[in-house]
Amino acid sequence: MKMYNSENIFAKILRKEIPCEKVYEDEVSLFINDINPIAKIHVLGIPKSPCIDYSDFIEKENDKNISAFFNSVEKVLTLLDVKKDGYKIITNSGINGGQEVPHFHIHILAGEKIKL
Ligand code: AMP
């Protein structure tokens, strides 16, 4: 079984050890602008619990917080005003998924036609 490494960059952002461009925050989640955006709008949704990827999050986190995270994604989509023209939500896992940061997060891509 993979072990969560609390020295990953999102863990440091969550502990406020390094800065970020915050879009939205509540008790369960933090949403920030991606430092290297691949679309006009590129926001990362990061649950605060120490989970490696989507499956780890679903396995470890309680239903209340899972629900709270996805409800906050919906809130941020409204905040970003992207629901009319559309958006893409992606999450990467492991080597085959090309995951760079081993703390579960989703990418919200919008603001233009996303060619992925
Ligand atoms: P991935 O793990 O492949 O799903 O993607 C990690 C994402 O985190 C990439 O899109 C990076 O550009 C982004 N990223 C890495 N470091 C930072 C940072 N300090 N602040 C914001 N985004 C970051």
C-alpha cells in the first residue's frame, strides 16, 4: 500500500508554509489557481485530508466530507461563472495518470475550448 508523504507541495500549501493564489476555502477544501495553467481558467480543488489520489480519498474519507468536497466543486464552478460555456474536470492518479503531486486534487479547466 502507498504511504501519504506529508512533504508534498499541496500539503505545504495547506499548512501555509508556501503561498498560493486562493480561489475558495472552507473547512474541508482549498481551491487555488494552478501555478502553470494550461487553460485560461485552471483551478485546482484540494481536499484538506491527507489522501494520495481519488481512490484513497473515497476509501479513507467519511461520506460527509466527500459530499462537502464535491459540493464545494459545484460552488467554485458557480464562482468562476463557467457553467454556461462549460468546463472539464480531471483528476490524475499514479504513473499512468501522470500525477505529479501525490495529494488528491481535481483540475477545473475552463474559459476556452479544452483540447485534452
Ligand atoms: P497533477 O499532480 O499531475 O495532477 O498536477 C499537479 C498540478 O499542480 C500541475 O498542474 C502543476 O502546475 C500544479 N502545481 C504545482 N505546484 C504548484 C503550486 N505551488 N501552486 C499551484 N499549483 C501548483
